[in-house]
Amino acid sequence: MLKESENPPIVWPEDQSIDAFEGTWWAAHTKSRNEKALAWQLVRKEVRYFLPMTWKVSRKKGRTLRSLMPVFPGYLFFCGQEEDRLEVLKTNRTAQLLVVHDQPQLIRELAPIEKALRSGRSVVPHEYLKVGQRCRVIAGPLMGAEGLIVQTPQKAKLVLQVQMLGQAVSMEIDMDMVEKIE
């Protein structure tokens, strides 16, 4: 288990937002448990990437353990030119690279997840939903993000989906911070 300081940054370069990255986006389907190692190699090779991660807390033998885990296990998103794609393949940490056919859609789906993580919000993997009420966040750090509202007995959750992976994340949200999209 890595110390907090030994984990790679969620976005690299850290001072840029993913919607400012220039180049072509790919999704790297990594070999098992290679997401963080690939991220560190991309930092050294100066390839821009996004690896959404969240804290997982577990108890083992009476001790509380905190681990930073990928939100989408087995996937890392990177952006660059053809030579960057080749550098990723040379790392021998990928099982395959997925072509992103709709580049703007991927950014629209990933940007709210990046905003949530940068604002310190906790996101958790969520089942991918095909039906539900679409909404737009009208206040707070996620303003403008679109997703699905899922009502739980205690609180409302905003579900942000990544269509090309068929995966999603969710976070708690106040109902007065969202509006229904017709």
C-alpha cells in the first residue's frame, strides 16, 4: 500500500484542467492493478493524463487503512499526439487502447468528475444507469455538470456516467442545487 505522497496526481500536469488539454484522447485499458504505475510513467514521459481516484477506507486486523483507488478500475485516460500513444504502448502496462470516437462527449463526461475530485468531493463507483431523470447542477463547484438524479431513502445522489466505459460514479448532492433538464 502506498503512502499518500507516493500516489500519482489525479491529473497531470496538475495545474491544468483536462478540458484545456490539446491533442487526441485515448482510454488505456491497463493490465491488472497497473493504473498508478502507468500514471507515474506518463509523468516521466510528460504525457497528459486523467486518472480519477477516490479514498477507500477498510479495516484489517483492528487497523484502519486508507487507500487511494481508481474510480474506474483498469482505466486511465490520456491525451496527446501519436508519439504519446506509442510511448504509452511501450510501457507494457496496457492491455489495449480504446479509441475515443466522440472526443467532445468524453470531455463533457469526465470534466464534472475532475471538478468534483478537485473540490474535495467524494465520488464512488456507481452502476451505469440507462434510465433516470437528467438534471443540471445550477450552483456550487459542479455548476453546469449534467447527470442523473437517484433518490436514496436519506439523500439524493448525482450520477455522472462515462458512456464509452459503461461505468459511472455518484456523489451526494442537495436537491436545491440541481434543475431538471426537459
